[in-house]
Amino acid sequence: MNNNLKASFVLTIFLSSFLLFSIQPIYAKLILPNLGGGSAVWTACLLFFQTMLLAGYLYSFILSKLKNTSFQAKFHAVIVLIAATLMPVSNDWSNAIFVDVQSPFWDVFKLLFYTIGVPYFVLSTTAPLIQHWLGQTSLKSKAYRLYSVSNIAALLALFSYPFIIEHQLTLNNQTFYWSGVYLLFSATIGLSIYTALKLAPERLPEQTEAHSIEATPSFLKMLSWFLLSAAGVVLLIATTSKMTQNIPPIPFLWITPLAVYLVTFILTFHNERLYARWYWLAAFIVSSVIALLLFYIGTHFSAISQISLYLLTMFIATMVCHGELVKTKPDTQHLTLFYLLLAAGGAAGSLFASFFATQFFTQNYEYIIGFMAIYALLPLSIFSHNKTLKRSETDIDAASFNAKPDNKLTFTSLAGFVVFGFFFNFLNAQFNQFNVYESRNFYGSLAVKDLLNISPPERRLVDGYTAHGAQRLPAINDSSSSAEKVDLEPLSYYRPASGIGLTLQMPTQQASRKVGLIGLGVGALAYYGQSNDNYVFYELNPDVAFVANTYFDYLKRSRAQVDIKLGDARVMLEQEMNNEGSQQFDLLVVDAFSSDAIPVHLLTEEAINLYQHHLKQNGLMAFHISNSYLNLKPVMRSIAKQLKMTAVYFKAESEDANIHTTEWVVFTNNKKYLAQPTVKSLGSGILMADGATVNWTDDYSSLLSVLKLN
């Protein structure tokens, strides 16, 4: 009977964990297009998942204190039945989502709660409750091992998504099949509840001897559990944000850090001998140095190098966090309390990294704080548990040191905290010495930098670590600082020699032009506007609009009428089509970036169809495809076939270190444009006509197919 009990419990925990982690990328991807495709969408989703996990663990803790196993099982059966009646989950709301562009964070939270809140809650209660019930039987020694089963299932769910589920199923099918597996889970947990009821009388006799009952954990012990769990989650979210700040925020890059995080749980909870403090502290010191360098110069590495280094440093750091948790875990009688504090710490860490960090930090400093926290928490863990910890044979022999091992560890960790903090402050001062403005919100971090050490001096807008436009400044020895003295000829991606610069400068017989521009940047393209033109910018990030109007002169000195519309461009264009009809643009420019990545939802079949409806009959559509990590030419070839237009590819090579190589593609059937000498001499049609194609739709897309790996 014990074998049947264990098998049913293992299957139930496996399915619950698989469902918990497979739904996360599905719903994050559903929400992503409506919020500009930025990595903050995933961090907002993670906060929801962590919060619901906390709610589930709190429920399990309270339920475990009520009466007996029989009552607990019957009560939980009712909750499971209620959740099962809510199947199948739906994604119909995803196309009708409207959020506050100024503060979309809590809208994401509410939407997830209303759609999958109850089923997700039930799934989150499963692991601690099942382990608690197992802890009441003769198999209590196996209870903590089930935590490894839970994490293995989560790992399988995460890796099956980018490599199998995302490639084989549309989003509609993903939610449908997930609902089917959820009903299977409902049946297996029903079997587990029945088995628990049958075996309830076989619980171990109550241990009344004082020496056999573990005392309630001390406050410091519980605090260390909470803070170690929080630090691990802060590093998980901060690492994911850093990885996807310049590299596109694709599900694979969401999932991989989470998978590494889970692997450390699996390793430490399966065999605590794998965590020897001195070895892992030494590795952590090295990894923290690597992390500090990544924070400032990570973009100098290839995509693969960045991903590998970020994951390696996070793996070592979370091994320290979770290794300490396992070394100090309580007896099974306090199991639900232990898991509750882990969930509470995870939720607090998620709230800090996802919300408070964006409110109080102008850069991703939570990444640095995560490493500093581990330096400080290791001594706390040692201090609060020193009397109860038992040294294993794998620990470093104390004879190797003059001082007591725990004292040496504490001193080394605290010294590391001081040295790490010193070098961070030094590098941060150097990196930000040219900043004249900094801001951060849901959509990312911005900095305006005055680079006075180059010739000629420039003011640049930097999103993350990618320059999104620049303007020349008066020379240092120029006595005049008036904006009228500044040469406003656009620089970088928008310079006159770029594809978009050439296109906007071409002569036209029209008395006026209406130009739509998706993505504002510093407003450099407004420079090309003539007196009767109307330039309409669609910009998602309110901070970008503020910076362009305050710190740059392109918008203020443009000869054209300039309008800025805040919100997701696609959502607004759809609203305008429904309410006003076609905008009849002569030219529509797609130049929306989240750091160095174009949001996928602006390049799908449905989006292109929408753009075409907003163009005049002989209008032009231009796409900026300069990108360090994505090869978007296959997508452009697919768009050319969809539009049945001629595609002209422009590439302006970099002339020096301060000028970027820029790539633009212009689609049109306008014969006058195609006959222009500039187009014939500098544009290329062959490159866009030959080669592979990648077609994206709202229901199916994968950035892995266009990711540059070197």
C-alpha cells in the first residue's frame, strides 16, 4: 500500500508542477504583444505566479493545522472540484486587452488573476499538501524528496515549451491542451485524496517525547529562510531582465534562467552533500566579479557568450541560496511552515525586482543587490543555525585554517561584500559620468548622455545599452550654447545616407506628405519634415516622449506639424481603423525598439495587413532592421510576398566607431520612387528576393529562427 501511496502522490505532484510551469510562458506570450514586447511583461507575470504560489502555500499551511488528514483531504477535494469546472481556460481576452500605458504593471496582474487565478492556486497547493500528507505516514523520510520531483517536472515543462509546444501548437491549441491535462491532474489528485483518506489511520504515532519533537524554528532561522528565498528570486528576475534587455525577450530566454534556478533546487534538495560551503563561496566570489563586468560591458560579448555567462553566474549564486536552505531545513513537522516562508520570500523578491526596483532605481541595480545580498546572508545563515547544523564529511577540515571554519566563512563573505560594493560604486561612477538624465519605468531604462570626449560632441539617448538616436552638441570651446547654433542633421541610424534618410529627402511633387512613424526615439526623423507635412509618431513609452521633447531639438525645430500619440502603435492603429478609417499615410515607418529588439507583434501577418490598410495606394512602408542579435531579412522577404510589393534594401556601413551600420527595407509599388537614381544606385532588390523566409502570425512566432548566434 505504501508503494501505491507514493506512486499516486508522485504522479500528482509531477502533473501539478508541469502544469504550473507550462502555463507561465503561454500566458506571458499572450500578453506580450499588447504591452510592447518588453521583458517587463515576463517579470510582471512572474510576480503573479510567485504571489499565487504564496497563496497556495499559505492555504496548505493553514489546512495542515486543521483537525486531521481525513478532514484536510475532504476539504481540499471541494476546492479541486471547483477549479475543474472552470476548464477550459480561454485566451479570447488577449485581443481585447486595454491597459493604462502609464502604469500597466497591475493590469497584467489583474488579467492573469481573472483568467487562470483559481486553477493556478489549486496547482500551487499540491506539492506542500501532498508532502505534508506523506510526512504523516511511514514514508515521512521521503517527503522532501518529492520537492525534487516537483522541480524536475517544472524543468521538463519549461524546456518542452520553446522546443516542442511553441513550434507544434498555436496559442489557441496550447491553452486547449493545457486544459485537458488539467482535467487529468484533477483525476490524479482525486486519487491521491482517496488514498490519503484510506491511509489516514496508518499515520505515525504522535511523538510526545520532548526530545523527539523539534522546537519551533527561531525568528532568525525563519528570517534567513525568507531572505535567502527572496535573494534567489531577485537574481532570477534580474538576470532575466538583463539577458533580455538587448537580446530579444523570447520565451526561450525567459525559461532558461528559470530552469537554471530550478536545477539548483533539484540538486540541493536531492542531495545536500552537493553543497559544500567553502567550494561554493569561492565559486560565488569569482562569479560575482563576472556579473559585475557583465552589468557594464556585457553588450561587448556575443549573444551566446552573454547568455552563458549570465546563466553560469546565476547558477552559482542560487546554489548558495538553496544550499543554505537545505542545510537548515526543519523536520517534516514544520515542512509547510518552511515552504510557506520560502514562498513568502519568493513573492517578496519578485515584488521588489518587478515593481519597486522600477520605481526607485534608474538602472537594473537589483541585479547587483542580489549578489550583495548573498554575501550578507551567508553569515546570517551560519550565525542563526550554527548550533543546530551538523557538519557532513564533505565539509572542509577545520585544520586547514587557523580560525574556526564558520568564522573564516563569515569573515570571507563579509569582506567580499565590502570589496564588491566598493568596485561597484567605482564602476558605476565611471559608467554614468556623462549622464544628464536617467529614468526607468515598466518599459525599460533610459539615459541621456552628453559625450563631450568625442569630436564632434554628441548627446545620445540610450535605452538599456543601445543608442536610440543622437544630436550634435556645440563644441566645448564654442561660447554659444544656443540650440540655434546646433547642427540638427540626424546622426547614427537616421543620418542622410541611411535608407530612411535617402527616402525622406527624395523630391516629391506632393504639396504635403502624411508620415506615420512607429517609435519616436529622439524624434530625429522629424528633421526631414517640410512645412506642409504631418508627422505622426506612435510611442509606447511616455518617458521617451518626455526626453525627446525636453533634451533634444528635433521635434521643437521641425518644419512639419508633429503629433505624438502615446500607446502601443498596433492597438492605436486598429482603433483608428475602426473609428476613423484609413490614415492614408504616404509613408509608414516601423522603427519600434525595446532596447535592441523589434517587438514581434509589429511584424506579424496581421500587423502588416493593418499597416497596408493605412497606406495610400502608392504609399511606402519602411522597416528599420539594424540589429545586433536578430537577422530580420527572412521576415522581410516574407512581408514582401504578403504585400506583393517590391522590397528595396538599404545598408549604410559604419564610417567610424561613433557611427552605426544601419539597415532599412522599403516596400512599395510606387514606380516613381523605384525609378529614382538614388534607389537604383544605393538600394538592392536581389538580397531581399533570394533566401529563406520566416512568416510570423499573431498565433505563431518564434524568434529562435532569426536569432544570430555569433
